[in-house]
Amino acid sequence: MQNGMNTPGTGATDIQTFVRNRYFYGKLMDVFHFETEQNYFNEKRWLLNRLVTGYGVICGLNVGLTDDGKNIWVDPGVAIDKAGREIVLPCRSKPVAIPEAPPREPAPTPEGGHDHAMCDEEGWAHIVICFHECDSDPEPVRAGDCEAPNPCLPGSIRERYKIAFLPWKAPKIHNMCGIEDLFSGGRLNYEALANHITGNCAAFPTDPCIPLANIKLPHPGEKVPPDDIDITIRPIVYTNDLLFELILAAAPQPNRPRPGK
């Protein structure tokens, strides 16, 4: 059966239909069928996370500096990456060394001078957290074949994370409504809303990692001051509790106490 999104006139997407096991008495269950069972539930959950919940930081994952100012750590927390996969840090990460700023000259301008703003941009990087799987818990292979001659193979897959530095600053979060004329005359413009969601679904990301902070890279022998870490560029997952707080903040509350009064 074709996915409803892949019909003529709507454009192709990377969304595919799902396959699950159909059990019957005497069916031979092997690696393929057990992996199909896991993939069905994982991929469906990841699809809902990606297209319904959204990606970003759910809670925690603050970025801090070690005492010497040459390493960063990330606090415990939870995020959803751009592919919909859950990233969980149960405890503070190990220190990660901060790379040094590359010795670059300012970019030349058409007038023959140098663009110092571009030079400043090149002295920054952004910290990302990525979903990562590790094979673990090796077990003896009870029945080998030509493709698996090893006496032991990993018996588990642990869902972990990676922390990395990428060059340049991550862009600021876009906080303007992308739907034109969403409200008109005090009413919701449902036609504009329907047209907005009817377009093709968001494509699967080429880079699913989540940016956590921008950081100004130190020069050799220097250390990073705390003010040179900016966490406001991280995307946020708007949970029900967070949306409720936003509604309370936007609603008129004449009896609400104001600061200083």
C-alpha cells in the first residue's frame, strides 16, 4: 500500500509505510523477524517524535566549564534529535577538550581592507549532542554460519550520545510566526493553517544532531570565560507543561502582581 503522502500532486517525501510481523502457528522466527519487530516500534515512535513532538532540548543539558577553562561538560538531561530519536544523559558528561581558535587572517574586503566581523565569526564554534549507538555485552555464538564465524558477538545495543564541536556559530532561533495572516479580525485563519500543513512533510535531516551552545574558541594559552558560552541558540521541545506556561503568560491577568508594585 502506498503511503498517503506519496500521491500525485503532493510531491515525494521520505516517509514510508511500516511493516510488522504477522504471527502464525509454526512460523520460524529468526534474526530478520525479531529485528522487524523492534524496527516497527522504534521507527514509528521516531516518526511521531520528529513530526509531532518536534526536536530539541526537553530538559537539562546545561553546558559548563571546568575550573581550568579548557574543557566543557554537559549536565544530565533529555533531548530529541532531528531524526526523532531520544538522547538521554543520566549523569554529567566527562570533560570534553575545547579546541583552540585557528590562526586566521581577517577576510579581505573589496576595498582592500579586512572584514573583522568575519574574523570574529571564525573564532567561534557550536557544541552539539548526537544520538549514538554502541554494541555491548558480548555473548558466545551458539550456532555459527559462514557470515558470522566469530565465537562471540555483541548481545546488546546501548543508546548513548556523543558531544562534538562544529565550526562557526549555530544560527539564532527563529521566533517569528511562519504562517502569514494566521489571525484576522480576532479569529483563526483556518485556511492559512490548512495550507501551511498541507505542504510536503519535513525531509529527513542530513545532520540530526542538536546544537547546545555557541562557544568562543580560546587562543593558545588562554581559557574560555563563562560569558563566552551562549545556550540561547538551542532548540526547545515545547512540552504540554511549557505550552501551558506560555498560555498563562499570554493571557490577560489584571490581578496578577507586577514586579516593583
